[in-house]
Amino acid sequence: MTARVPAKVNLQLAVGPPRADGYHDLVTVFHAVSLFDEVTVRPAERTKVVVTGADAGSVPAGRTNLAARAAVALAKAAGTGRRGKSAVLIEIRKRIPVAAGLAGGSADAAAALVACNELWGAGASPRELRAVAADIGSDVPFALLGGTAVGQGRGEQLTPALVTGVYHWVLAFGVGGLSTPEVYAACDRLRAARAGQADPPGPPQLDTALMAALRSGEPAVLGPLLSNDLQPAAVSLLPRLRQALAAGREHGALGAIVSGSGPTCAFLARDGAHARDLAVALAGAGVCRTVATVTGLTYIANVQCRRDAAGRAALLEVNPRAPGALPLTMASGVNMPRLALDALRGLPVPDHVDFREVAMVRFLDERFMDLSEVQKVAA
Ligand code: C5P
């Protein structure tokens, strides 16, 4: 059973003061991007992780691996372990750089949860999966959800965001990684050093202008609104990030930001052609290890087609987390009819599907909607 799972960048990351439990209250806007890891799980004698691909050597392969922890936690939560069939070989094909601020480890944990749930027929509901995910790490629930969403609390309380448009990004990967706890600690130190000169951080607030920009679908409006409270801390630990950010701005990036706790820098481009030019310029400027062009997954879903009682391939599920199906990039909200049509175009085995016969689309909230209802919502 294979699940494919995207990396994320944070379009806003507002960090509050440290809490008694060592975490920080956040308001963040997660944005999944088209850079994927793939996780395959198979029954095995004992749980084991095998990592291939970029950075494979720096991923822990033992039981501390987040994907392994996720599999063990799900077995426990779903009671699968007691039936003695929960050991799995977990193969992770990594494309998301490690310790890069892109939540690659969290992505692998989310993929392992989804894949194991299917492999074992454990039947854990999305809500149950989210609860297990939140125990594994603050970013894991978002990796289950995908798309673009507002995160609160530690980042684990999620609300899907209404987004239109296509956002083209260049990711510039740094040399080496940054440890998330160390970046949060540096943020606290920088703030403490400023105490008396600047106001102490209040509770983090969602940037409503940024949310409006996401609804407008205009990258030029979104670019200047990107913000990350961890950026000064990441730059203080790796000062050359400043040059990378400046190089992107010089080459016309609409926005330039450290992703999460870094060191990856994310640059918003005007369009696909600009993203390619920007990637070439950044690679040539010698400010990063390597670059990738990606698009924002404003909505990620998997599509499955089923036959109805009469044998017609008439029932379509847009299932955000069915592994092995085809992930799509789509706009949500006002673009729901487009979403349905795009989903149909992406069907892995169309098999005589008459697009007009499609009856139902299942959305993130698991409500089933008739297409006519979808049209009404959009009108
Ligand atoms: O939740 P996760 O294990 O991914 O977090 C890693 C570390 O990042 C935490 O141990 C903590 O130091 C820091 N963190 C934080 N506040 C958050 C999320 C993470 O301080 N909201």
C-alpha cells in the first residue's frame, strides 16, 4: 500500500510566547506544495524502515523514525497490534529534503498512517487519524489534510482555507539542516534580548489581508504579505540565508521567505515561466545547494471511480486521502464545479465514464454533495 504526500511551506507563521509545555502557540497558514515523498507499507515480521532517495542517509531508520512511530501508534489506537499483524516494512522514497522546514518527516508519518490504515483495514476515521497524527508531531495533522489550511494551537488545530488561483514557487534548499527546537529557542532568545526595546509578543493573530489575498488568487497581492516570525531566528543561526532571500528579491520574486523553521527559502513567482527563470538565477547565484520549482496545492484530493448497481461508472469520490489514487491540484470553494471536472479529467481508469453521469463529489468535510448542489454553492 503506497501513499504519496506533499511538503508544505508556511505562508504566515505567527509565533506566541513559549508555553508551560515547551511549545509555542501558533497561528500559521500551511500551504502544501507539489514536492512529494512516497511511503509504501507491507506486512513484515518486524517493523523496519528503509529510506531511499535524496538525503536518505540523514533520516533515522529505526523506531525513532516518525513514520515508524506513526505505524506503531496507529496499531495501538486501532487495536491492530493485539491481533499480531501490525509489523510493517516501511519504505520511504524521499524527495522532500530533511530538516529543511518543509515538514518532510511529518509528511512521511501522515503517509504511513494512511497507508497502514488501508493495509490493515483498520477503519480509523479521519478524526481518529488526526488525533494519532497530533501526538506524533505538530505538523502531522496538516500533512494528512493537504491543501491550504490555517493551523492554531501547536499547529495541529486546522481549518481548511478558501483559496483560488495557481501559485508558482521556487524552493531553494540550504546546505545542511536546521533543528526546529533550536530555531524556536533562538526566536525566544532574540525576543528576550529585545525586551524593553520592543513590545513582547502578544497572542498570534491570523493575517486577514493574507487570507483575502489567497481568496483573490493574485500572487502579486499575496507576495508582500508572506510572513514568518521564525525567520530572524533562522537567519541568525544561518546568516547566509540573508543572501539567498536578497538574491530572490533581486530577480523579481513577489515574496521571499524562510519556510517554517528553515533553512529552505520559498520564493513566490509571477507565473510558471518566471519561476523557471528565478530558479535558474538562484542556482547560478551560488546562494543555495539546489532549487526546485513547485506549485501550491490549493486543494489536494484523490479520485476514485466506482460502478453503480447498474454497472455504470457513475459514482465519483474525491477522497482527500485514499492512497494510490491520483492526487490533483485544484482550487476549492468558489471553484467547486471546476474541481469536479478537473477531478474527472484526472481519473486513472476512465473506462467509459460519461462526465455528465457523475453523481457525487466527496469533499474534505466528508459531506456528500450532489453536483447540482455544488453548482448552487458556486453561483
Ligand atoms: O511537534 P513537533 O515534535 O514537530 O515539534 C518539534 C519541536 O518544535 C518541539 O519540541 C518544540 O521545541 C518546537 N515547537 C514549538 N511550538 C510549536 C511547534 C513546535 O515550540 N507550536
